[in-house]
Amino acid sequence: MLKKPIYFIIISFAALIYAGNDQYVLLVSMDGFRADYLEITDTPNFDKMAKNGVQSEGLKPVFISKTFPNHYSIATGMYAESHGLIANSFFASDLDKHYSIRDRESVENGDFYGGEPIWVTAERQGVKTASYFWVGTVAAVAGVHPSIRKRYDEKVPFEDRIDSVMTWFSLPMSHRPRLIMLYFHEPDWTGHEYGPSSAETVVQIQRMDGILGTIMDQAEKLSIADKLNVLVVSDHGMTEVHPEQVIDLSVYTDLSDVTTAGAGPIVFLSSDSRKRLTVVYNDLQQLPNAQVYWKRDIPERWHYRDHERIPDVLIVAEEGWTLMPMGHGTGMPKGDHGYDNELTSMQAIFVADGPAFKSGYSREVFENIHIYPLLAHILGLEPYAEIDGDLDAVKDLLAD
């Protein structure tokens, strides 16, 4: 006599979970996909997506315009000074530990990650999530993982990643994620190696357009196709750099007894001796094609000075120039990012389609911190209270 009532209780509970909101989201990142890449070659799948859905002229990255800070800002709705992932590699003075994208132990240590990423918000509210290589998802942030996650391995073919995502969206409802985050490392790698204007990068843009076509074709076959929203974003753009545009800091000052971190668009300086650091700071005021800031003087528009992990002095090169703390080094790329996030070359892409969005709608550039509240709204989640993003900044994208 008990079996039948229990059965109906379970079905009713599942129905209650999904009755208020049955939307699904696939958030796709194509690393280093500059906004105007869509204009330099044919991209029929992006064009189709924009025609059926929404598009912005660009997506403004947070400063610094690097991969890890921006993927985590997209996920949390926070500037880097709020979530603490201030660079791809840095020293966290609050933890007395180093973080590096090449160090798996630190990448998987949840202590480095502040704020509340969207997968934590969702999981805490009973919504299952999955990640294929998104920054931060292999760490237990606030003790929470996505229900499904993959450790990063760039060798996994793009098509295999797509197949896994479609399999996850086809799981029984009790195990099916309603939010999946998918990452591709192109066209970033090609842009670095050959430059954003190269023929090789054009080929890679066309390849990623084909990848989008595969995603959309397979998504149409899913049982949840009419409830699925697909958002394609990038973390930053890319600009040309030139071997003759190198700034060797050691030519202008003595960097002994000063800790340097970074190279390329930005360099950090710190020292136990404020006096010594002041001498170096004053020497570097003569630097050409770069700006040198005390932490307190970093421009407010960058939202990049109110975290203890940000070092004492920040040097930012002008677009296309490369900072080298101790000489020229080797293996200089032909393309780079990390510069002022106001630059057109640093703007990323945003294109989306699905039942939550308008059709054939285009708008101006917006900051990537607004994606978190947008995702939370689509999924019917209560957003984390301390975000910097604002749904009102992007609600014009929504169908309702």
C-alpha cells in the first residue's frame, strides 16, 4: 500500500522543482575571440545565431584583460578586485601562496577563488551544473563543485567536448545539468602565435564558426531544444605586438631587491623596502610607451586596486608594446592581450540565442560582469548579493 503514495510524492517533488523554471543554458567560451573577428571573414553560423537571437558590438573584459581573471569574472559577476583572481599568475599575500595557471595544485585550491561563481549559486539552490574546462570549476569554491566537471586537458578534441555536453543534456532529469559551461582555447592560441591579422588566425576563426555550427546542429536534436539558451562569449580580444616595441625595465632602473612579476602588457613590482621601491618608481617615470602607478593611483575605472593581492606598483604598456623586466627574453608572441580594457582590440564577443532572448536584436558593448546576473535570471536563481554586475544593464536582451 505504501509504494504507490511514495511514487507520486517523488514525481510531484520533481515537478515542483521544474515548474517555476525549466530553462537550460549552455555557456560557451572561445578564448581570445576578438569582437571584430566576425567582420574579417565569413562566419555563417555566428551570423545565423545573431539573426535568430541577440548580439552585442562587443563584450568588455575586466582589467587585466587576461584569461583567468575574465573567465572568473564572467562566472561571478565581479571585478578582479572583488573576487581576487587578479592575474593568470600571482602571489596571494593573504594565503602566503603562489597561484599559477600552470600549477594544477593551486588551480584546484578553492582558497584562491573569492565570490560565488554561478555553478555554486545554482548547486546551492538545487540546480545541477556541469563544466568542460571552465576556470575555477575543478576547485571546491566555498566547498562546492559542479555536479559534473573535467580537469583541463587541451588535447581533448573540440568535437569530443561537444559530444560530452550533448550527452549531459540527455541525462535523466534527476541527473541532468541545467547549466553547462564549455571552454575552447582557440582562437587565442593561434592569435598569440601568428597575430590577430594573420591568415592562420582567419582560418581558426572559420574553424570556430564551424564548431558553433556543430553545437547548434546537435542542440536542435536534444529533447530540451526548445528550452535551451546558448550563449557564446570570449574572455578578451587580441592585438598585434612587435619585436621592436620592447621596453626593457632594467635599462631605466636597478631592479635588485625588488620583486617583479609578469611581462608583456603588464608588470607588477613589490619590495619589503618602501624606500627602495620609491626609488624604482621614480626612475620608471621616464618609461616611454607605458604608465607606472602606485596601487592607490591605479585608475578607478579599472576596478583594480582594492584587494591585498594586487602588488604595490603596476606598470601597464601602451597597446602593442611589451614590457620586459630584465631584458628581451625569447619566444615573443606576435599577438597579446592584458592591455587597457577600454581598447577596441581587447573587446570580446557576445552572441546568444534561445527562448529567453529577443530575436534579431543588437546592442552596444557591455561589461562581462553582467553575464552572471543574466544567467541567474534565466535559470530562476537568487543571485549572490555581493556581485558588481547588474541585470538592469542587460535586461534589454531578454524576450520578456
